[in-house]
Amino acid sequence: MEQRGFYRISLAAVPALALLLSPCAMAPGTHPAPVSVAQEATQSDAAELLMSLDVSAVSTIVFQNTTDLGQRSAAVVTGTVHRWLAGDKVTTATGTPVSAALLAEVEVTEVTAKDGTSLQPGDIVYIPVISPSSDPREVADALPRDLDVVAYLDDELTPEQLQVSEEYRVEPGDAEAAGKPRWPLLSPQGFIVTNPSDPGEQIWPFLGSRATGELTDVLPGGRLDGLTEEQRKLIVG
């Protein structure tokens, strides 16, 4: 469905996306995509590991430019992904895997734009994503750390939104992740990291795209938005 200024990205066009608001959004009996994860990421494969992630976003909407993306976000933060934490694993009552979560732990160094949020430099935010493996701890240990990042955030998830239906079982993740505030991304377009093996390249893991430039180029008003030419043709307005 096309709308002026933005559009909903086709999941068929970006197979890695399974945009979930909560762990229970995946159909019962659906297994997270199995992957083989090395214990430690090297500089050369860090980008590929990032591309294997899935985003826990509210919608599949992407925007025609960084200005529009910023205006719709609850906050736009620049910071560092210091580490990844294993979130909860959800199964059916019979033990069938449903989903497994990861949390990107981001220390905020700058808040470029915010809409009524109290976020400020020095805060720690936890951005939920979906593990590509049923073992989120293995994935968390393998993913690159100390990444420069810009994140376009939606409103913080409420306790009610994080509740799991009674027909599911929850296996808690890292104790440090328990009770941490979850700030989902507004869009798969809204998580950009500098390639650890090439500081002149920016990566949109959830769009599957890369571009040459500085991290400041992806901030609101910046020239890099992560869209391919094919995606851009779908936007109206």
C-alpha cells in the first residue's frame, strides 16, 4: 500500500525481515532461521553477522528521506553499541521454539531529535532485535561490539506490550537484560552502524544495504537514507 512520503517495504524483497513487535508475534511452530554462528566475529565477517539480524520494529514502513524519518521518530540517538545481551526465548507449551530476542545495549552520546522523551547523553537504551538462531547467547557473544550507531527510535515499549500470552512459555535471557527498557526502532531504515572493518562505510543491517559516507550523513537531514533505487521508485511524494 503506497502512501505519500513513505511506503511499506516488501518482505519478499528483503527476506531477512520478520518485523515483530513482541516475541509472540511469530506464528506458533515457526522456528527462528537456523544459522551457524562463530564464537567470535572477525573484522571481515562482522558486517555479514550484522546483516543476519532481524529487527523488532513496529512496522515495515520506510521513508523517502532522513528528515521525514527523524520527524516521525520519538528520538534519534547517536551512540555506541557496547555489547549485545541475550533476551528471552519463547516457546509453545510443548517446547516448540517461537522466537528468541537480542538486545543491543547502546550508550547515547548525542540526542539529535526527540519528541517528548527524556533521553539524554549518557543514557543506556536497549534496542530489541530477533536472533537469527534459537541460541541468542551464542549470537550475542559472536556479534561485533563497540559499534558506532545512529538509531531512529519509536516510543519505549510498555510492560503491557512486553507481556507474553499464557499459552507460551518464556525462558529468561541474561539476568542483566531483565527489566531493561526496550526502545524499538521506528523502521528497518532506522538502525545504521559504521562498518568496523571500513570506517568509510555505513551499514543498514535490516535493509541489507551499505553506502560510502560518514555516520553524520545518516542523521536527520543527511544525504544517506539506505534505500536502493528500486525502493525509492515505490515512494509517492
